Amino acid sequence: MTAPVPGWLNDLAANAVHRPVPAALRPPAAGGRAAAVLLLFGESEQGPDVLLIQRSAKGRNHAGQPAFPGGGVDPGDGGPVGAALREAEEETGLDPGGVRVVGTLPELYVWRSDNRVTPVLGWWHTPCAVHAASPDEVDAVARVPVGELADPRNRLRLRLPGGFAGPAFKVRGMLVWGFTAGILNDVLAATGFERPWDDERVEELPPEMLRLARR
């Protein structure tokens, strides 16, 4: 028997069309590469969780950063949903047959890689073992409990060059920041999982991460 989609995830998908896109993430009128990421939520003994990968430090884009599985939309994908599932299978060994796609979030623009990214919401009704299936692209794979993301002890803001400080999380030995942390921050708020936390806790982006981001 497969696990039913929880109400909070159905609500997140249903309300996605009404969520405003921050000005810094609005796609340009033209240009940019179509891409997709899979926000795959499941259920474990610790409650709901989300699948994250640790990108390889050898990669060209977003090297060394925690991220959602995903990548560019290829002609044979049929669109963002197909791309998100294909990339997740290639990167983590995920069985797409165990995933129910619930919906998508509004398209977001990542200027550094010139990608127009569609976040795809998935429910992992029949979980399978996952691993770093593409070593050249992925160093590690983790199912991160939503409760750990919401834990105030694991939350902070990370100051980037130029002074901007965005949301970040310290979970499972990973420092999650940037695009991925921004989406997780919004999801926690939209689903009611967010707990009060000290948003004045600000740390600098570690030099090694800065070097990889600028590469």
C-alpha cells in the first residue's frame, strides 16, 4: 500500500500559483536555459523529509553545494517534470515509479548559471534506496527531515560578498545556502512547519565555498 499525499503538500501545490516570485529571481523576458529540480518529500520515522544531494566539488556549476536533484531540460524530457525525474534518477538512483508528481512551483531564474528553473513537487509514496549514482556530479545523497530544517538551532543567515545575507541551514553535515536554501525557507513558511528562529544569527560564507562558487 502506497502512502497518500499529505494535505500540506497538496496545499503547497494548489497555492503555488499565487506565490509571488522575488524580483531577484524573476526570469527575464527572453533567454535562459530551461531547467528543473525535484523537491521530493517522503515520510520516515522522523516525520516528513526532503531529498538533497551534495554536488561534487569538481562540477562546473554550483560546485560543492547542497542542492535538489535536477538539471537542464533535454528535448526528450517532455518538459520540466520529465527532466526533474530523469536527473534525480541519474544522480541518486531514484526509481521514478515510486514518485507521484503533485505540481510545480513558479519558474525561478538563477543568473549565475543562466537557468530558468522549474521546481517540481514530488511525493515519495514508495521510497527506495538512493546513493551518489553519478560520482562526477554528486558526492553524497541525504534524506533530510523537515523537522531538522525547521529546528532553530540549525537556522542562520549567510552573508555573501556584497553584503546580502540569505537564509541557510546546517543539517546532516551540510551547509545549505543560496538558491536551495531560499526555496526551503519559503516551503517551511508556506507549509506551517517553520518555527521561530533567530534571523539575526549571521555568518560569513566560508572562503572555500566562496572559491567554488566563483569558479
